[in-house]
Amino acid sequence: MKKLLVLLFIITLYPLSGYCQDVSYFEKIVNTTRDKSLKLAALDSLLIRTFSTNPEYFINYSLEYISLAQEIDSIEWAAKKAMNLQNPLTNYANDPLNAITIINSVLARKYKIKDSLLLGGLYIKRGKANTKVDLKKAIEDYNLALKNFSSIDSLNIADTYLFRGQANSQLGKFVLAGEDFTEAYTIYEAKKEYTYMVFAQEGVITMFSMNGFYEKAMKERNALIEKMKGLNLNSFLPNEYYNQALDYKKMNERDLEYKSLLLAEKLFDKKASDKSIFIGIHSRLIEYYCEHNQIIEAKKHLDLIENLDFDFSRNPSAMLNYLGGKAKYLQSTGKYDEALALAKEKLDVAKKLGMEDEIMGSYSFLSEIYFEVGDYKKSVEYNQASNAIKDSIYNRSTANALAYYQTLYETEKKEKELVEKTSNITLLEKDNESFKKAMLFGGIAILLGFGVILLYRNQRHLKSNKILQEKFSQELLVSQEGERRRISKDLHDGIGQQLLVIKNKLIASGDEDTKKMVDYTIEEIRTISRDLHPFQLQELGITKAIEYTINLIDENTTLFISAEIDNIDDIFSKEDEVNIYRIIQESLSNILKHAHAEAGKVSVKKFTNNILISIRDNGVGFDFTEKYQDVKSLGLKTLLERTKFLKGQMKVTSKKDTGTILEFQFPL
């Protein structure tokens, strides 16, 4: 114990007395002394001097310090340095596995750590490193941190909830994430740590925004803005209006985006607000003004950024915004070579940060510049790369939306079950008391009455659950169809038209090879556009659209398909026609993918009171119960949901090796 006190005194004394000494002075001590206590103190001084100036040196000195501290059995000091090392090792050196290994070496002797704050902190730091490796392990670490903190470590507990909420959000566990963010928010607010309270609420907003729930994000953000105003946290307001502008851009509400940027600019406090937000605001304004051919205004905002005293090397996100704004300005002023260089640099930064939206935007911007300089081949390549990421984001957002609504449904279902069980327990207790006091027949009457009430409530509960589930499913179908329509229109009106222009220029230049490649791309885009949204419904009507789809399959696949189609035009609403078309399209798609059939038949019959659609094949068939209960099989569930949407009935007749008949009946 005496040796440890002496060592602590030396470590405290050396930095204070020798802070102005050169780094080389302490390096000399480290390299020459045999006194381990003195060497540890010198390493500590080196860590102080390199922490914010030289991350590479800081990492090396930290590793040496931790090893030496463990050697002399100073585990708590090793733990503190391991915690400080995690962030630069994970983010600067991009080596989270090494950070985890070092923390594990300290935790191997955690029985020597008596400080709950230190022990819980080690698990938090390991969790932060694990977010780069395995989010589920990160959540396990945050759970261990919560177990090891004591009640007096309330702010650290709030931090843990905040980090666990972020991890749950990334895993798509939105309800759990929301609960964690709320816990963190409550603790921060109680402790009057308003800055961190804002971070917790922004976690909820970011979770909604990243997964396309823009209206929910806006609602939460507006509530946070009102809270900030009430607490005089005005320096945070520009950040919220700036983030709202980013959401408006994703929603293609460019005028609202511009208004939010102007509001963020107006409220920005040069003394208190974050300078990186200043760069983001003015970079987006540069892009907006360039898009509206207001070059003089754009130049004013570019000058504001370039005259700002700011170290971009320490803030990649700010660098990303600046590069985007300046590249857009250079493009608008015809300096394409300089614009290309900055756009490529922005792409590199976006890839290092792993920001998919910015990577997609960078690819799209590069495609635009290459198109303007006449390099159509590269323009197409970058455009395809942008679309690939866009499709990936869309697919993930759709899956996350389904997961969110499903989780929300399950949570509400469990809450209702819990309330019902509590009510039942209370009623049973009362019944028991009444049974002791009442006569036998009175008790029987009460039990019968209770049974009737329970049956009635159970029926209402089941009906409520069914309505709720159908509502979620139908809203999701409508949302998906709207998004398909939007993407299809963007492909057809935007990229398709650009490619036609490129094709015409290639015909004029005589570049046949590239023209063929563009022809192939145009046809592929048309196919994708047709699959996403059936424009033939608007052009031909539902009857011709169905016949067109059947002929397309008959001509382009090995499946022989016949049809008997009655005219059903102008019977259903446009929305219902889309669902009927999708039912037939998805049924035929299932035959092609799974049935291994040689022939099929589609029948659409119009009767006085209903429409009967029959789709059959001579394929391998399937077990309906087994297929429907398979959680990975969404085809049958989607068909059933569309049928319910149309207030119709669906019948499946199928056995293995005997073919399949799908029948749909819709009332008129």
C-alpha cells in the first residue's frame, strides 16, 4: 500500500512540474530508467502531451502504460488508461478488436477493481468498441455495465441507456430503443444535464428519421424544440432546424428545406452553437442556391465557410459538408475538373464514415458531372452505383418499417394481456370473498355471470387485435405501393430520359458498343419500372393489363399459360385495381419461382354480384398450413392481406405433387 501511495505521488508530481518539458525529455526517461514507478510517471506525462495532438503516439504510449501497470499489479490505473485508449484505437486506428482485447485483459482481474464507476465504465467502453463488430455483444456489455454501476452512478447509468438505445435502434429493435432513450432522457432531466437530455431525445428522432418515419421524427423534434425554448437552450436550436432541413430534402420538400436552413442560419449563435453545424447549414445553402442558379448568393455562403477558423481534419462530418458545397459551386461555375476532384474526395470521406446517404449522393453527383463533361460511360457507372445503394436503403427501410409495426403490435398486445390478467386477478379475489359470504346458488350465479363477462371481453379483445393487425398490414401495403410508384416514376422520368439523351448523342458520335450498353440499361430500367408500378393499368385498363402480363410470361418463359378473361374495366376503384393486378402478378410470380410447373391457367369471371379469379398450375404443389406458418414465407400472407383489403375471400387448394389452385372472390 505504501508503494502505491508513493507511485501515485510521483505520477501526480511529474506532469505538474514538467509539463513544459519536451516530449523527448520524458521519452528519454522511459527508454533509460529501470525504476518502473518513474517510467510509469513519465509515460503518464507523455499521454497528457499526446492525447489531443498525436493519436498514433498516444496509442503506443497507452499500450506501454497498460502493460507496465498490469506488471506491477496496478489494475485500476491500467483500467483507466484502457478506457481512454478505446476511442482512438477504435475510431482513429480502426482496430476495435484490439481495443476489446485490451479491455478483456483488464477485466480478467476485475476482482481487484473496487470502484463501481470504473468497472461499469470498462463494460461501456467495450460495448462502444463492440458496436463496430457485433451489436448484440455491445448490448450485452451495456447490460453488464448497468449491473455493475451503483445507485450513485446515475449519470453513467443514463449514458449506458443512451448507448444501448443507439445499439437497439441499429438492430431495428425500435420499441426497446425508445424505452432506453426515454430512461436516459428522464435521468438527464432530473439531474439537469440538459445537454445530454437533448442527445437522448435526438436518439429517438434519429431512429425515426433513418428508417423513413419522417412525420414521427418531425413530431418528436418539434416537442424537443419547445422543450429547448422553455429551458433557454437556444444554442441547440440551429442543429434541430438543420436536421429538419435534411429530412425535408429526403422527402423532396425543397422549399421547406430552404426555410428550415434559413431559420437555422438566423438562430445560429457564433459563441455557443456548434461550428460544424454552421458549416453544414451554409454548405446546404450553397447547394440550394446553385440548383436555383443563384451563384452570387452561393459564393457568399462559401466565403463564410472558408473564412471560418475551423480544423476540418478533426471533424470528418464537417469536411463532408464543405466538400459537397464547394464541389457544387465549382460545377455550377463550369470548373468541372476541380468539382470532380472534390466530389471524389467527398466520396472517400463518406465511405470512411460509412454514411450510406452521403455515399449515394456522392455517386449521383459524380454521375451528374461526368454527364455534363460528356463522359457518358462513367456517368452511367456512377448512376448505377447510386441506384444500387438507393435500392438497398429502400429494402432495409421497408423491412424496418415492417419490424417496427409488428413490434408495436406485439407490444400493445402484451400490454392488453397484462391489463386483462390484472383485472382478472382482482375480480377473482372479489369473487372469493363473495363466495365465502354468499349462498351456494348465489356463488354459482356470480361465476356464471363472470364467465359471460369474460367471454364477452375475450371476444372484444380478439376483435380489437384483429382490426389492429389488419390496419397495420393495410397501411403497410398502401405505403409500399406509393413508394413503388414514386421510385418507378423517378426511374422512368429521370434516369430513363437521361439515358435516351445519352443514346441519341452516342448515335450521332457512332459509338455502337456504348450505345448497345445504354440500350440494355434503358430496357432494364423499363423492366424494373414496370415491375415496380403497373403503368399499363392507367394506359390500358385492368383487363388489358392482366392480359398483357400473361402474354409477357407466356412469351418470355418456358411456362405455357392460357387465359379466360372477362372485361372488368371501371368496376373497381384505381386503388382496388392495383391490388387485383398485384394479386394476379404475385400469384404468377410464385408459380414461376416455386411451382416447377409446365402449364398454368388464369381465369377472371364476372358474375352478377362478384368477380371470381382462378389461377392454377400443374406444378409440385405444397402444404398450405406448413407454408403459411413459415415466418420466412411472406407471399401467401401478402396475398391474404390484399384480399382482405378488397373485402374478398381467398381459397387455396394444393397438395404436394398435384398442382395448386388459387381462387379469389371479390364482391361488386
